[in-house]
Amino acid sequence: MSPKASFYFVLYLIGIVNLLTMITERDYAVDKLIADYHKPLKLTAPSTIEWKIGESNSLEVLVSDLKNEQERASIRYHLVPMREIGAKNQFTETLAVNQQTGNATFSGTFNKAGEYRFKVWADVNRRLPQDAGGHRIRASSDTASFAILVSTQKHEIPGSKFSMGVDKRLEHWISGVPYYKTVFVNTDPRKVSLNGLPSGVRRGTVGENSIQLIWDTPMPGKVEFALSGNAGRSLAADLDAARLDFAVHVDPPRWNPAPQRFAHWNIPYNFTSRVGDLDANDYSIKVLANGTSQVQTGEQFPLVVMPEKSWSSLTFIATSNSGHEILRTEIPVKSPPPPQVKWTSSRLERDDYVINFTAEDIGGKDANVNCSIVSPQGLTGMLSARHGKTFTFTVKNVTTARPPAVIIRTSIHGIGGASTPLDRTFPILY
């Protein structure tokens, strides 16, 4: 094999390795995306709650890992008693789902004191992103269990131990975005005192059996919460005292993964970046054309934008639910480049010299190709197709003239226009 042939063979091997690497990385990203959509939803409910006989009471169940507004509006909950409730108890259940968050509120009434245990789970029909096939799947949740303590005096059941809980013991967050944490309690939250709040964290609103904690300006780093609480019921210390530990990793804001560096006119631009490890429910994405005009994008993930010829830039802005701007990235919008030819092989087949090459337009579209023989004159060539991605150019009857080489001129036309005609010399080994 000649030095030139060896050189092009090495380039061919390098191209094959790079192609296999890109295919592997793409398949890994798709597999990771599919696995994320198959993960069970996470349900959180207070472990114990106190209700009063004869009164209508309520319990909130929180859900995480829903992907979009449609899932939050269509999620279904299933509440099952862990042991049969007798007819005398006359427990009547109603369910309300918050379509903005997907969280559920169960309401009901008991007319007999006692301890009643339930389990709850949920499911939702979801559609995979187009990159992962776009078909529908059914995603279920884990099962949350809780106990309802029913008495004549709500919040004051003798002998019940005070407890506190949270949905996640370890959580990732983004600096600069207000952080909210719900602490569940099994007693009257208005009487509960909390000690050990980190600097900058304050107590927020009080729910039926919950206390909200607010950190307005989280800073990067790991923050350990070690809370001690007192139920304020004037009971023995071992009944009224409780402790709660959890942690938050706060990271600088970043796109995950980084968005593509530029877009092209009339070519769909897929924006699949999320904000760090934040749940998609905690922020929204806005897209601007030329820095000012908002683009309608439909569902949040993935965003698909079709840049127009009048656009010079795309701006992606992530904003927290409280209105705080988290990230802003601007990328240029350019004219699409013309397709480029990639030579794959050349060989002598009997009397003909056969050249194989590929040419793919931007966005994976077919390209228009034209080939001609520059030298030597008098030979004829035949192109397998004028439109496509894979081509063969055959120089007929080269063994008759036996030239040491042929020079082929190739021009390619695509969405971005025509490429500069390319002359390529192919040495022929007889």
C-alpha cells in the first residue's frame, strides 16, 4: 500500500472510531433519558396526623418527579386502608388534586376515636420525549403510609409522641433561588417551637400539619439542618421533644447538559438543558428571539425552536417560580453551512475505478451532489444518485488508458447553499 493510501486509510479508521463514539454517547444519553422517565414517582405524607371526631379534616400528599403540566393535571391517586374500617366509623373520603403542583388533599370524617392506618400510591400516563421514541408509558409511584389518630381533642392525644419529618433527607439546590422546605408534624404546628435553624433560614406559613421553612438567598455549599422541636403540649419531655436532620447541597447555577453553541435558520433547535439538579416544576424556561421577542415553545421539555431567517440570536432564560432569574444564555443564529463530502473508500474493480463517499446536509437531511472528471480527459464517469446521503462514483474503463491517477470534481448543494467545488486526486494502483 502506498504512503498516500495508508494515510487515507488511517483517516478512514479515525472517522469510523469517531462515528462509533458519537453513536455510543447518543445511545447512552437516550437510555439515561428513558430510565429517568421510568423512575417511580415519589410520594410524601406525614407519618402521623391527629384528627378530631366528627369534624372534616384533611391531609396533603406531596408528589415529585412529574414532568409537565399535563402530568400534574392527570395524575391519579389511590387511597387504601391497611385494615378494614368498620361501618360504625363511617369514614367518608374526598379527593382534590392541585393541577398546578399535582399534590393531593384527602378529606374525611371519623365518628369514633382510634388509630387508623392507610397507604396511598399514584400513577400517571406519560409520553416519552421524541428523542426517546415518543411513545406513552404508565409511571407509578412508591407507596406512602400514614396513621390518623382520632380523638375528642385534636392535637392533644395523651401518650402520642411528637414527631417531625421531611420528604427528602438529602437534596440538591441552586444558589440564588429561594429554597422552601416543608416539615411535617403530628401535632398542632402553631404550638411547635423550632431551634437550630441555619443562618438565613426562617419559618414561613403553617399548614394543617406542616411548617414551611424558607431560605431566601441560598449560598453554594452543603448546609446541615439539625432541628430540635417541642410540641408545646406541656407533656413529658420524651413525648413533646423531637429531632430532625436533613441536608441541602447548594450548587452554582448551570445548564445540565450545556446547550448547543449555535442554531441555524430553518433547522429545528432542540433545547434539552435543565437547571442543575432542580426539579423541572421549580422553574420555567422562556425563549427570546433577537433578545426581545418571546418564542412560543409548547411543552417545557424538550424545547423545539425553529429559527427564522430574521433571527440573529436565541436567548434561553430560566426563572424560578418566585420570579427570580436563575440563568440566561444567548447563542447566535447563523445561516446553515453547506453539506461537506466525506470520502470513505476507493478501489479498482476490473476495468473501472470505484469511489465511495457520503454527504449529509445539516439536520440529517439528504444532499444534492454532482461529480465530474477533471483529468484525464476522455474518461467517463457515472454517479449512483444525485440526491441522498451515500454515493458511488464509477470511472469507466480506466485500464484502457491506465492513468496514474484521476482528478474528480465534486459539488454539493443543501439548505445552506452550494459548497465550493472540490477537486480530489485519487492515485490508481494497477
